[in-house]
Amino acid sequence: ETGVTQSPTHLIKTRGQQVTLRCSSQSGHNTVSWYQQALGQGPQFIFQYYREEENGRGNFPPRFSGLQFPNYSSELNVNALELDDSALYLCASSFRGESQETQYFGPGTRLLVL
Amino acid sequence: LAKTTQPISMDSYEGQEVNITCSHNNIATNDYITWYQQFPSQGPRFIIQGYKTKVTNEVASLFIPADRKSSTLSLPRVSLSDTAVYYCLVYLDTGRRALTFGSGTRLQVQP
């Protein structure tokens, strides 16, 4: 167990709706990264949060947004859901401040968009 | 970008040693090499990380030659529960520290 938790575990939405996914980072970690993993593919980087600010973003549209809170937990928000947003959403936490930063993943949230 | 290349799939039998090699010709000076294991519908699990030479932990060993253009993950005496996808990654040295996952190596362990 990594100590990274995510909620909910599963979620079903319809096209056009909005969704919020949550992540609690491992104790002592100050950085949270979010990834999207489509079936049969490797995880794709969405964005990263450090000190409550977005600190890097992958090739995802603005309808993917996020927050990091003072306790380092984080939310991923997706607006105007599309069918292709169906995927496993992974949160990873790490400690920024070391040269050797290791990201530890949570169990993921499975999102199905109908 | 430091892109990695690894075999799409490998087969092995219980009790055998498995070596998965990853090439990363464009690895940057400050990049570390990290391996993750992933079971279906679960988050990737950190296995091992290294910068050069050899790193060993209770799960695996990681061999990195002097030029660092490749690395080999060694799993001793695999069991059925080692059936998973294994990802080799190098950190993007852009300050973003975003992990770039390829397609990984699907390891199937047979009894």
C-alpha cells in the first residue's frame, strides 16, 4: 500500500456532464500528479500540482482542471464529458525537494462516460 | 524527450529469472530510470529506481551500463503473481517531473 487514496473507485456519467475526482496524497508528500489511462495503454500525464499551483501540464484540453489544497490533497475536474474520457484516472504523490523524486500511485478511479 | 523502448511482451515459467531490457538512448544527465509494475485496473506500483551501475532491493535488481542508454530489470524466480505489465521510465528533466509511460512489457508467467 502506498498511502495514496482516491475516491470514488468507480463512476458512471453521461456525455456533457461534469465530474470531480479526489486524491489524498501520501503523508509527507507535497506534490500531486494526475494521469489518464485508457484501456490497453500506458498512463498519460494530465498535470501536476505543487504548492497549490499547476506545475506542468500534458496534452489535455482546458476542460481538464484541478486543485491542490493546503493539506496537499487534490481534485481533478473534467467538464463537458466526452465518450473518450472513459478511462482509469490515476493520482500519484511525491515529495518535491529531493533530486530523486519518486511518484507513488493510488488505486485509481474508473470513469465510464455513456 | 527521453523516450523508452521495451519489448511488448515476454513469457516465462514459474521459478525462472526474467530480464526485461529497456533502451533510452536520449536519457538526460540528470534523469533517473524507474520501473513500475501494473496489474489490471490498479495503479502502477513502484519497483525500483536507479541512476547508474546496479541497484538491488527485495523485489528486483536494476542493471545500468556506464553509457546509461539502456537498463535491465531482473526479476528472480518469478511466480504467477508476477504476471503484469512492467513500465520503464525516465524522468523528463524539464522541471515538470512528469512521468512518460510507453506501452510497457506484458509479462506472462506460466505454471
